[in-house]
Amino acid sequence: MKAFMKKEWMEMTRTGRLLILGILFTIFGIMNPAIAKLTPWMMEMMRDSIAQSGLQLGEVTVNAMTSWTQFYKNAPMTLLVIVLMSSGVLTNEYQSGTLIQVVTKGLSRKKVMLSKMIVVYGSWTALYLLYFGITYGYTEYYWGEDKVEKLPEGVAFYWLFGVFVLALLLLFSTIAENGGQVLMGTGGVIAAAFFANYIPKIQKFLPLRLMDGLQLTMGSQEIKDFIPAMICCGVSIIACGMISIVLFDRRRL
């Protein structure tokens, strides 16, 4: 299993996938405080055109919350990037036949699946911390005097939602034949969750609730409001992991 995880790491580095992900997450992390810092300048540049349309532009004030608002707005893009880059985590192995050699040499399918989970979840965690750390560093540099309440909790909620999405991706990877099918299955579940979110009675239980970390940071919601969604999300992640192991064990390589 250790050797297989080393192989996964070498594949990510040699193909440049890890480098690309690192660059993209870094760019997104820098964009958050940069957009906040440049907002007054951009509004000033647009003042004349806005005035011609009959609207009056008041004074634009930016602070730490402006930067963290951008953080939550760009977070879905970071998750989308890693989902796209990880969609072939198993299907590429099926097509190349490399898993047959690994399994015939004694590595159990359960350990293969666990290795994939560790690599995918670990990549998301490390890159998300990079994204958060860059935004936090620049925000503290520019607006260190502004204190943002319950920031770690809101950030952690979105990380957990990302793990849930990747758990779905791994689940569909065990039954799909290519990366396109994996993306369709994962996207279909998320789309169904968005439609279900319009049902008031089940809104608080949906993992989508964890995407509202900004509302917690702004003080419009409390941590207790997220507990049902956290529990359901955690149960779903465990269930997806167990089902993935069972399905992968029965799959013909």
C-alpha cells in the first residue's frame, strides 16, 4: 500500500497535475484580497459611466470581510478544478490496465481503494489549506485590525463539503468507464441536491448547507444551524467510502 501511494504521488508530480493544481489554488488565493483591495479603484474608474446612467455612487469601503467574501465566492471554483483533475483517478487505471498488475502482485483491492481515497482527500486538504493560508496572510497584512468572527468554522464547513463531493466522485469512479461518466454522476447528485434545497423541510440536512460559511462568518447564522448538515454530510462520506470499497472489490478489472 505504501508503494502504491508512492506511485500515486510520483504520477501526480511527473504529469504536472500537482504543479497545475498548486498554481491555480495559489492564484485563487491571491485573487481574494487583490479584488477586495482593487475594488475602490475600479469603482472610481467607473464613476463617470455610472453617473451618466443616472446613478449616484457613494463611498466604497473595503475591509477584511470583503476579502473573505471573495474567498467564499471563489471556493466553488477551487473545488471544481480538483474535481475535474481527479475525475480519471480510477478510470484511467482501468483503461491502461495498471491495476491488474498491482492486484496480481498481492495488493488487495481494499488497500488500492483506500490509497486512492487518501491521495484524493489529502490533495484537497493540502490545496485548500494553501488557498486559505494565502488569503489569510494577505488579509491580515492589509486589514489586520479587522476581526472576523467564526472564520475557522466557516472555512472548515466548506472543506467538509469538498470531501463529500470527492467521496461521490470516488463512488462513481468504481462503476464508470471514463472520466466523463464520473463527472456526470457526481454532477447529477449535486444538481439533485440543489433542487432538493428548495424544499424547506430538508434544507438544513443537505450537505449544500455547508457552503454557507459566509453567513456564519457574517453573524447571520450560528454553528448549531449547521449541525444537521454536518452529521448528514459525515454519514454520507462514510457510506460512500464503504460502498466504493464493496463495488471496487466486485468490479472486473
